[in-house]
Amino acid sequence: MTTFVVIHRNAFRAVLAPALALAGVTLMAGTASAVSLRVQMACASDYYAHCSAYSPNSPQVRSCMRAVGVGLSKGCVDALVAAGEVSVAEVSRRRGGSMTAAK
């Protein structure tokens, strides 16, 4: 039972760490508020794949994520749209009129 608890605790930390690292990430220019937990969880892998060179609380990470744009995962983009961080029109414009997933 102790081994299970240790493994479970480590797995929990592995999932929780990216979410906490992204707690201060904001993805729209000019907004200093933190994004929702849904966005944090959906965009964690995108952050680590493309923008982890920047502190999650920095203005540079926001610029980086916007520069990645269509390279963001569908789950991340969907969460950003649902949270009102980006509009469907902006996503469509960046994807050349198509609303299909980047990944």
C-alpha cells in the first residue's frame, strides 16, 4: 500500500506541476490576469514544447504562445476559445479559414 501511495503521489505531482507552472500564463496581449485551470491543463504540453524557455509569468511567454499560433494543439485552442482568450474568428483567420486542428 505504501508503494501505491508514493507512486500515486508522484503521478499527481507530475500532472499538477505543469498546471501550477502555467498558473500565471496569460495568452492574450495586454491582459495580466491568470488563465483558467482548463486552459492551463489543455495548454501545458504546448507551453513545454514551444515556450518553456520563458517564465510562465513573463510577457515573453504570451508573445511566444501567440507566435506559435496555428501550431498550438486543438485542445489548447479549444480551451482558449471557450475561455474567451481568443475568438473563433481569429483562429479561423490564422488557419486560413479552416477550423481544423493543428495537431
